[in-house]
Amino acid sequence: MEFKTFCTGTRTTYREVRLEHELINKFYEIRNPLQEKILSIPDGCVNIWFLWKDGKCQARLIGSALMGKPSLVSNHEQCFGIKFNAGVVPEVFLNDIGHIINNNCPVNKYKDISFMEKEVETMETFEQKLIYFLERDSVFGKNRVNSITKFIVEDVAEKMGNLTVSELADMLGYSQHYTNQVFRRNLGMPIKQYSGIVRIQQAIYGIEMKDRDFIYENLGYYDQSHFIREFKRYTLLTPKSYDKEDWSFV
């Protein structure tokens, strides 16, 4: 299942190319010439955004949002994005993961990739940018997230976010404190927070498929009001307003 990063309106255009890659999940592009409101949705992933306004490009390293919020992309005419796989933090960024969650920082602070901002600025097509980054993917280094974190990410995905830290700790044979500490050091957030993100992503899938039974039978929400409250916290929308106002999750 593909985790969604944005909620966009009808007057923005979106395209993506998904990859089978050790680090990179997909490349994507948003064109937003009217600078309409775009929402950031928690996806639990690290992204890089190249943002254009008035012909100038700025590159930002983006940590996962922790709740729904207006996106920085709203203030720009175009965004080319690189989304890394769930549970992946390229080694070039690993030391900063705790600072970028729910935040962003300029890419030019990282000397190994700072040159990209200016080189990408004059590229006009999505295909040019795609080829450029595929030819330079080694600059991001390897995924240095450890095996404990990898196991947790995979198990949380399999259980659709509907599990507890104590269950994970029992499976791993470690204390809850140690298990959570390792995960937070690697991905910048506690396991409970990450599980909540995975669960709302599954709920988004259910909303898109118009399958409310899937949501209530599989995701552990106590009742309808609990689900609506959580959905609004993570997306700034209610399920009803999502349907009525013609938003799209991308």
C-alpha cells in the first residue's frame, strides 16, 4: 500500500513514478500555479522537496508531519519530490532525523548533496529531473536503520498499525523502553506515533475505496466518533468534507 503525503484540490496536477529501489519509494511532481492550499498528511517517511517560485528553486529536507497541517508546497508553483521508503533514513541525514520530524531544513547544509539545488533549478521537465536523480542516487548513501527498527516497521505495516509497543517488545525479546528507544533513535518518533500514522494511512485507503467496513473491522477505532476525530487530526478533514469538497490524497 502506498502511503499518501498530500491532500490536494482539483486545480493542482500531480504525477509520480514509483520505484523498486533500496532507498527511494517514488519521484513525484505537483504543479500548483494558483498556489492553492495543499495539506501535508503524516506518512512516516523522509522526503526531499525541490520548490519553485518565480523561477527560483529551493530544496528542503522534509521529515514526516505528525498531524495534518497546511503544506509548504501551498506557497509554491511547483514541487518535485523524492520520497524515501518507509523505515529508510539515508545515512547522509541519519544524525538529523530527530530534528526534521514535523519540520524541514535546507538541503544545502549537506555538502554531499548541496550542489543539486542549483543544478535542478533550470530543468523544465519531470523526465529530466527523474533521470538526473536516478543517475546520482548513490549520493544519499546507504540505509543505516538497524534490524530492530526494520522489523518493527514491517510488523506495524502487516498489522495495519493496530498493535502495541508491549506486543512488539515481547516478539523482539527486549524491554518496552529499549525497543522504543532504538526505534526513536532511528526514525525520530516513538512507535505509538508511527503506528498511528500507519493506521490513518490504512483508513485513508478505506475512505478512498468507500469501504467503511474495512476501517471499523480492521483498524481498532472504538466507534465512529473516535474515527472521525482521528481522521480530522491527521488530515484536517472529516470523511464527509473529504467527499463533499473533492479533495484527493496523493
